[in-house]
Amino acid sequence: MKNLITAIILIAFVIGCNSQKQKKNEMADLNLYFKADMGIDSVLVANFTQDREFQFMPYKNALNITFNDSINDYYFLKFFTGKGALMYPLWLNGKNVIIKGKITDKVKIDTVIGSTLYYKSLDFRKKYTELNDSKTDAVTINNFLLTELKQNISNPFSIEIARNFFSRNMSNKNELKTVYSILSNQEDGIQNSLMNPIKEIQKILVDDKVDLSNFSFYDIDRKMTSLKPKKGNKILIDFWFVSCAPCIKEHKAIAGKLGILNSNNIDLVGISIDDDHEKWKDYLKEKKYNWLNLREADEPENKLRTEMLISTFPTYLLLDSEGNVLHRTNSFEEMEKYLKI
């Protein structure tokens, strides 16, 4: 009888261990547990460039997702409701990652388990925001970004840090040389990411000229035209799009400086990257901005922004009449300082 009881206990123990092992094995690469206050039809999980992951599925409170690749990238969760879509971007790494949260009028993440990169990114953004809000000098902020970049150079989060540095120092070639030398040491998988600014930096450092005659644009009447610089004049190109809030805000400042630009022989040209011609046209008619505005052609090979590797908006390029790039920045205020107007 004693032996029988021992055997039963042993069997129960083995079954329990196997049950725990099975439960552990049921954990997928990414495990989402969300409570929702609204009806959600489906969810999309993808990395931002959508070249590694793109998985669309019916929504459930618990989703266990097997990835095609390892988890080590910038991802977004997109929940589709009857009133539209709610998106949450986040950096993730690790295995059997668990994300718990709520969905109300927005997506809220409560807990992320198994991904150190998620919390590292939050910590970085908090420190970076504090430095900017306290109006810390540019040298200190640059040093902070370079230190963070070196510490994270072997993981893809370095791309976000590098983009922040690039945005701040787009017109400073000495600083760009510094960050370029650091990014050159990245492994190919990170360096070749479509979000990595290394190619844009290389373009600025190596190629300082563009032939505008190689590109065609739509005018407001949807007719194709080209840019013909006036001899002796400079061209200030504003790359923008209608839904770009910083772009729209800076247009008000640009409108107030148009006379000064003209008196300094600087021809302003707005080049929109909008695909919706009518939306772009209606915006221009509503605002009545009286400078030359064009829209990029539909063909990828005929886009000036592609040639100049522009991915942040607004971006301002100052060219001389020969197409030499004199200055490049994301800030009209910074361009004003360069032009001394």
C-alpha cells in the first residue's frame, strides 16, 4: 500500500512537471494581453519598415504570435476599431516577450516582460526630453547622444539615437563626421536598416551638388514642370507635406520673411511630397501663400527627395544657381540664422 501511494505521488509529480513544461512551451515569441473598453476588429503587428514582420489577425484579449524573425527591432501594434485605428510604437528585443495593457481612447502599455530594450528606450527618451526642456546647451546634448549611441551601437535602438543626433546637427559637417565614424562600426543588419540615417549623412558629407534639371514636378494645375534656377540667385527648397504639423507651423514664419528672401535674391520653392493632389491644392488655395509651390512626381526614380535622401520633414535645402548645396537643416529659424535675415 505504501509503495502504491509513493507511485501515485511520483506520477502526479511527473504529470505536474510535464504540465508546467507544456505551459512554458506554449509561450509564443510575442504574447499580447490587452483589456479593451471598445470593440476591436483586428490587430496588426509589424516592424516599422515592414520587411521583417507584418502580421494581421483577428483581435482577442490574448494573442500569442510566432514571429518570422528574432525580436530585435522597432515595432508597432495597430488596433483597428469601428472608429479608426489606434497605434503604439515600441522597441522590443528578447524571447517570449509579454506585453500587458489597456485600450481606451488610446493604447496604454502597463507591463512589458522579457524585453530590456523597451524600458531602455523609455529611459533614454525621458532623459533626452529633460535635457531639451531645460534648455541645456548643444554641446552637452550632443555629448549625451554620442555616449548613448556608443553604449547601444550593437542594438537597433542606436538608430533612434542616431536620428536624433542627425536632426540636431544636419548642417554641421564636423559633428556629422563624428557620428558617421561611430555608425560605420555597426553590424550590417543594423547599418542597412531603412531607418538608419547613415546613408543620409554620407550623402551630405560626400555629395554637395544636385542637378535640378533631372527632376520634374507637378504644378498646382497638375502639369509637369521643372525648376530653372535664375543665374546669380539662390534657391531655398522647403520639403514638406500637408499633414506635417511642424511644416504647417513654419509656413507662417516663412510667409513673414518672403519679402526679405526676395530682396536677398533667394527664390523660395515649396516641394510637397503629398500623393493626394487635390488635398495639397486645397491647402495652398486656403492659405494663399504666394511663393512657388510644386509637388513631387509620382515615379520614385524622379523624386528629388529620393536623390537627396530626405526622410525628415520639414527639410530645407539652400542651393546656389549651379546646384551646390550651401546649407541643409530641419529648422527655418536655423536657416534664418545662416542667412542672417
